Amino acid sequence: MKVAILGANGTMGAGAAGVFAGAGFEVTMLARERDKAEAGMKAAQNAARAEAVADRIKLGSYDDLERAVREAGFVFESLAEDLALKRHFFEQVDRFRTPSAIIATGSSGLSIAEMSKGRSDSFRKHFLGVHLFNPPHVIVGTEVIPGAETDAAMLKSVIAMLTHRLGRKVIVTKDRPAFVGNRVGFKVLNEVAQLAAEHGVAYMDYLVGPQTGRAMAPLATVDLVGWDVHKAIVDNVHQNCEDEAHRCFALPEFMEKGIGEGRLGDKTPERGGFYRKAGKETLVLDPKTGSHAPLKRPAPIEFVEKMKSLNHVGRYREAMAVLREARGADADLCQRVVLGYVSYALNRVGEVAASAADVDSIMSNGFNWAPPTAIVDLIGARETIALLNNLKLAVPPVLEHAARDGAKMFSGGLLEYGRAFVG
Amino acid sequence: MANPAPIYILGGAQTDFARNWSKEGKHFVAMMREAVLGGLAATKIDPKEVETAHVGNFAAELYAKQGHVGAFFVEIDPAFSGLPTSRHEAACASGSIAIIAASAEIEAGRYDLACVTGVEQMKTVDSTTGGDYLGTAAWYEREAKGIEFPFPKLFGRLGDEYDKRYGLKDEHLAHISAVNYSNAKRNPNAQTRNWFMSEAHAQQQSKFNTVIGGRIKISDCSQVTDGSVAVFLASEKFAAAWAKRNGIQLSDIPRILGWGHHTAPLEFDAKVAESKDNAYVLPHTRAAIIDAFKRAGIAGVEQLSGIETHDCFTTSEYMAIDHFGLTQPGESWKAVEGGVIELGGKCPINPSGGLIGAGHPVGATGVRQMLDCHRQITATAGEYQVEDAKKFAMLNIGGSGTTSCVFVIGK
């Protein structure tokens, strides 16, 4: 099957091209100019660490759109997150595609229904979201989002292709803003950014750092993602979702201001983000002043250090017990974020995710975060509920059921969640 | 040839070989803990039932500045406090030596249930330092000291020796690499499962596929891997009771049907000098294979459903092909060209992806090979299952063909 990629110069477009070509598909990478598509191809070669990944790649500009789309069995759209732009291209794809060609959007949160509005019946039947995470050659978590009219058999075949040929870990989500992964993930990231305004950047990243079940500290993650991308995601949810954590999606003032000044995180090294490199030195942002100062390691907090040393030797249950039993202002804040994650994630079951296992899968395989149910199992379901009640956080129905039945929630074991708890 | 009391393999578990435990900020005991507790869960064995523990590890003293690795088994679970434990080292064959030691104890009737754990944490150092540490698996002073990446060079010379005696085309080595990478894509624990590889890439020398030593390019090499694997070995007495409580027959449990263990001179030159009039380039490896076949009561490789071999480099798999008897000596290329070694072929080699595809945590590799043979015989290998697998063999090598350990596993 031939694959045509629109927006193949972007990070995700180039990444997707590498993944499809690496799996043996013939790929045409399209961008505004052929040179830009070529730059995307070079990025795909660097990611694959092999020139030969391009043996199956052809390049073109949008002048070649008609030919590429006519030949394609699968069109992957990875244009900028701009509804009007996407619609403009889909109108052309609709005109040129063969009746069996599948069209997938890589959008990380725009409405599938909105994107396919006005397109032909055949287009809408063959249209779906395939949300890859960055960088796709490393992160295999993938969300598939059918529209209301997406053909069920085609959906099944796309999931099988993604799973078996592309090595993806797929979940199916509802067509809701930011889907599951980004909805849950950016709730936490933005909440930590909000808290950083008051408590400081280095302190927050230390307090809810990798020891709490994530590969990377939250604010360092936002820098990696890019402040502009972060804003697009949280604004989308804030404007289009009313839920129990609505206020957590309000972009902090200092970030709004920073973005206005061109501070976008790692991609703007001279302006930085929460962090900035100055030679070998790492500087950290003071959200109050908007300027960077040399990073000083926050004063060690006893329960944090205990968690780290327990994770270091693989004692994850004991580490979570330390968090559960910790008291004081630091502990309250840490519990609020970590248990807030568990609460919000598991409360999405039924609303946007089909099951707790799906939420686990995307948070683990898409974000490299501890699956929320693994945290519940480590803390204990009843103990988790007690903590949620103390923190005045919602108790998700799936958690109530587990506590009632005394059942373990996470489907896997230590070997599946261990990597998320960093020492 | 003595054929002692049977050794049953009850199963086990491994860590995901793609993980980087230094990045996770962890000590190797965390790795052992996940493998052993995962193995206990998979086999439904209570920690209190384990009577003896053997740990295979190559060089924790170097990679983690920690000796006494066997004692770390006790740290895994309070029930292990007081257990007899030991650590075994024979370079890349450390895991197999741990298996042989555990088997010997069970054969002698000392214990009924042994846990064999292999562990290596290698990503604690940069690749040049790691390459130097691996040099201690050769005669360091004579073959590795002051040489960058000594092992690829030694195994490059194994290819050169084949070339000299029989002729060797690098395209056959490239195919071996591509098959291992392709198999690894089916293995959810393989280090390279999401990596790109194609035969064209493996053939090309390029900025991403540079020569590491002699005829060995990056694509010919196994990986630097953090990993731990645990398997549980049992006497007939324990296995019978375990079968009963799990509702299966004793005859359903895979056994070690035969083993072979030979050690050749350490230096590669000495090996080659010794074998100059022999059809087999590494006759002691051949002898270990023949011993295992004899002890298993099988006539030859035709009776195997597949092999997990030690492809530390493509040349070592090339060597394994004729040494196992899949072709006449020097004709391994015929099996490569004929598709014999591929999944679906007559005798698939490394359905797991092997050391090249699945990864090579040195001291854990032999244990991983045994776990993979167990998966094949119990039809639990998932997407890399060899259809109707009855008997599997594994070859685990330490050094430049120095210590060779072979096991035949089946029911």
C-alpha cells in the first residue's frame, strides 16, 4: 500500500513518514516545497539512523498532491493544527482520492467531526484520527479516533495495521478535545505550571518529578513539547470541555506572556522556557519576573528523597507508601498532583476512554508515565479513595468498583509498570 | 555418557531489554527484583518454595562497582533471607554456567527448586569504556588492552578465518542481521523492536553503519543492553507437585534434555592454530553441540524445531549454522540463502531476535535463551512462536568462542 503524507516537513509528519517507510510502505512525503519535504526525509533518516529508510520514500510539493493522492491507499495528514487549513486540503484529497483510500488526520486534538464536515460520504466513511506521539519512532502509544460515520471494518483494519506492521500500542478514543492522552497529560502539566507561579519551577519539578511515576519532570516536559503546542492543547480543552478540573486548563499568565515574547521552550534556545541553557549552565525561569537565574537544587525534602531511594532499588510499593503516609505542606501538594492525575485519568473512563486499561495504555506508552491504575494498586484502592476524599478530589466510579470488589486494577505486573518509577 | 536426573524448566520472566536502567536511576538489584518477582508471578511459585539461587553476571564489578552479586538475590524478597546463593561468571556464557550449576545441585538431590537469574547493567558507561570492559572476556592483556572495541575485531577475524578456509560473502552476514532484526519486531521485550533495519542498510557501509573493526559494521553487532532474566528449574519431585496444582501433566513441562560444555584456549589465535586441520573452525563449540545432542538422545539438528544461538556478531551465527550441522562445514551460506534460518524456515534461528535483535545483557543472555526455548516448547512465544515446536537448542558462548554451552530443551 502507498502512503501519502501531507505536512511531511513537520516533526510529526517526518516522524510518521519514517515509521511507515520503516515498516515497508512506499511513502510520498509532501510539503509546500519539495526542499521542505526533503528536509523532512533527512529528519526521518536521522531518526531511523539509516539512509536506507528513504529507499521507499518519494518527495514532492503540493503541486504533486493530485498524483500522490490518486496513488495512495492511505493519506496521512500532518499539517499545522489549523482547522481551515486542514479543511482546505481535505477538500482536495476528497476530489482526488480513490474510493477505497483511507484518510487519517494526525491532529492531536481537533474535532474529527469538524474536520470532515462538508466532505463526501465516501470520504467521511474512510476518515479517522490517528494520533501519534512525539517522537513516533520511539513512543509507540497511539490514539485512533473514529468519526460518527467511520466504517467499522476499515477501522478494524487500520488498528490491525498500526499494531502489527507499525508496532503501535493503540487505543480507540471518542472524538473529544485532546482525546485521552493529552487531555489527562496536559491537565497535570498545566496544573504544575500553575503551581510553579507560586512555588517556583525547580521546586515543582523536584516535588512531582520522575520519582512520582514519570520518565521526565513535568515542566521539563512542557519545554520539550513547546509552550505553543502546550497552549494550543490546554486552550482547546479549556474552551471546549466543562469538567471537574476545568480550572486546571487555564494557561498561566506568565506562560501567555512568555509565548508572546517568543519563549517556546527547547525550540527557542535563546529565550528558553522553564529552563534555559547558557553554555554548560542551566538557568531556571522565575515566573514572577519572567527572567532566568542559575538553577539551584531545591532543598531536599525527606519523603521525596525516601521515594527516590526506594525506587532506586526497585521498591515501588514502598515508595508509594511513603507518599501515602507523608504529611505537611510539601506532601499535600505532591499528593494533590499525583492523586489528581489518578482521579482525573480514571474519571475519563466512559466519557472519552472505553476502559481504565485504555487510559493506562496511553499514559504508559504515550507519555511514559505510570499507569494510573498501577498507582492505585500500589497505594491500595481504599487508601486511594481516602486520599482523594481528603484532597476533595473526585472518586472515579471505576475506582469505587475496584475498592468494593477488592480487585487489582492494573492488568499487568511489575515488569509492565516498573520503568515509570524513577530513582 | 551419564544422563542424570531430569531437570524441569517451570518458566520465568525477563525485563524489557529496551529499558535503560541508568536513565531510570536504578541499581541492578531493581532489575533482578522485577525479573524474579515477575517470574514467581508467571509460574505461580511462592518465594518460600525457592531452595537455592544462582546468579549469572559478567562484570558488575566494572559496570556498577559491585561484587558479591549472588547475595543480592536475598534482597529481592524477605522469604529469600538465608538462602544459599552464588554468582557465576564465564563472560557472555555466565548465564549458562549458572544454569549448569543449578542443574548439578538438583541432579545431586541437594535441592528441588532453583531460581537462576541472569543480570547485567551495561548502560552505566559510554560505549568505548564498555567496549574496554568487554575486552576482559578475552585475554585482556594480550588481545584487548589499548584496543578500541576489541570484540568486534576478534569476531571480525572469525569471519576472516571462514573467508580464508571456505570463502565468505558479507551479504550473507547482512542477511543474518536483517533476519534477527526482523524477528525482534515480533518480540515485545526485544531492545530493537522499534528500530529500523533493512537488508540494504545492513549491506551498506554508511555514516549510520560504520565499520567497528575488520569486516564488522554496526549492523553486525549485538546490542549494549540492560536486562535481567529469571527461570525456575526443578527436580521431578517438585515439578510433579507443581504440575498437579496447576492442572497440567508432568509430561507437559519442558526439560533440559541434554547439555554440552567445553572450554577452548582463551586467545583467538590459539583457537585457530588448534583447529587448522579441522573442518570446524571452533571444534570445541562443535563438541559442546554434539555432547548436548548425545545426552538428549537426538541424532542431529534435523530433530530440532529451532535454535536460539549466540549471535554476538553475525559471524558467530554464521559459525553456529555449520557447527550445528545445518550445512556441511564452511557452507553456512547455503542455509542463509535457502531461508532455512528464517521464521517459517526448516530450522529458524533466533525467533526472539537473538543478541542482535533482542539484545545482549551479557550475564543474562544464557538465561534469556533458555526462557525463550521454554516459551517455544510451551507455545507461549506469541508472535515469534515457531509452529509446533517440539525441541529447541540454545548455544551460549563466552569470549571469542572460548566457553561454549549448549542445551537441548523439549518435553
